[in-house]
Amino acid sequence: MGGKGANLAEMTRIGLPVPPGFTITTEVCTYYYANKRAYPKELQSQIQAGVANMEKILGKKFGDMEKPLLVAVRSGARTRCPA
């Protein structure tokens, strides 16, 4: 896990008010480069589950024009991962 993900997880663990989210670990970046720039096959369903969980918690929908779920995507790894 990169620095930002680790820090957010720790803040959540100690009870600080952190918006819901999920972390894609740095192992995915390693996998990407080791496998001809392909992502693990289970990544798509894991991302969909993470977004669905945030939608449920916040009562908003990703892509909704009336009540959109806004998402920030940040790289926190020591080296930059593909976007």
C-alpha cells in the first residue's frame, strides 16, 4: 500500500472522520508491469464492489447527474503507477 492509502487506513482505524474509500495496492502496479501491462482479472470486480460500497454509505451514485458520487484517485506509491 502506498503512503496515502496507509495513512487513510490508519486514520480510519483510530476513528477519525474519513470519507469512505478503498485502496488499490502497489502490488497491482507490480503485476501490471510483470504481465505485459495487463491488470489482474479480478481488479475490475473489486473496483466495482468498492464503488458500490461508497455509493451505499453516502447515498449517491457514480455518474448520477442529480446526486453524483465524487471520487478522488491519487497515487501514493513510492513510484508512479499507471493511470
